[in-house]
Amino acid sequence: MEDVCREADLLIEAVPEEMEVKLEIFTIFDKFAKPGAILASNTSSLSVTEMASITFRAEDCIGMHFFNPVPKMKLLEIVRALETSEATLQTCVEVGRRMGKEVVVIRESPGFVTSRIDAMIGNEAFYMLQEGIASAEDIDKALKLGLNHPMGPFELADMVGLDVRLNILEYLHKTLGEKYRPCPLLAQYVKAGRTGRKSGRGVYDYGKEVAKK
């Protein structure tokens, strides 16, 4: 990693959505990256300004939030932190366009645009499931066919990871208030180890699929 840092013009971290881990990565970036290198985070909700604050090059730090699955999803949220320079911003916008992405530029705020809205949709879906309003399958079908979403909220949560979703909601609850309080059923699933496709079971059961792999 140190050798890569010394050579790269742009470094993008995509470690788990935990601030302590990201701060550790940014410390390494700052120590070994060459002058002028851009330090980017793929965070979906956390403060890039906080990450930048532990470096000596806050003007070179920025958020580049890619969407899962990255090869198929066109959107790239570029997040401008408090001290991100205009040169850093424009470079990352151009990099995104050369990657074939559709770019939106956002001023840093908890959850940015997509994670903030999607967290509310996914959390409300869990409350509906907890209340027995409809099955997971029917809630997913309703949003796909009625609201033209490409994936249902439970399908998406299982792909991203229920633990990741819970971490995002806990952060938004802490920073933005009560309306983002995580549904108890979501927290219960995570405690039970039902974190989604990666564990073989989330809202849905992927046991056979995992066994084939």
C-alpha cells in the first residue's frame, strides 16, 4: 500500500463504513502520497472534512461516492468537503466523466443526497415488514413496479449489507435526529448475523447461492 501511495495521482479508499478505519487509511495516504496527489473517500455518509482534518493537505481531500454494483451504476456523487480546492473538485469531476459516470457535485452534509433519502426508504420498509403490513417480496415488488425502482429496498439492503445500512442509519440518527432512528427489526437481523448476501442470509436466504460458489 505504501508503494502504491507513492506512485498514484489519485487514491480512493473503499474500506468499511467506519470512521476509525477511514481515518487510519487517510493517515497512511497523507504520510506516503506524493505532493499534489488527491485523497478520496468512497464513503456513502461520513464526513470527508473530518477525514481531511487529520492530514496536512485538506485541500486535496474529497469524497467520490460510487454506487453498487460500480460497473453497472452510472452515478458518481462527488462530495466537496469544507477545504476541498476547486482544482481538486474539477479534476475528480473530469475523472468521473472519463470513467463514463454521470457526476453530481454535493456540498458535504450527513448522508449526502442518495444515502440520506435511501436510508429513509429502506428504514421505512423495515418498519412496514416489522408491522406485518406486507411481505418483503411484496414490498420489493411494489416499489419496483409502482415507483419504477430498479431494485426493491430489501434486495438492495441485502446486496449492500444490512450492517452497512445500520451503520449509516445510526450515523444519520446521531447527526440529523429522530426521524432516522433505525428500525429495531433491522438491528435484530444484524445482531443475528443476517447481514445480507455476504453472509448467506439477510432479509432473504441465499444459502443455496452461496453453497454453489
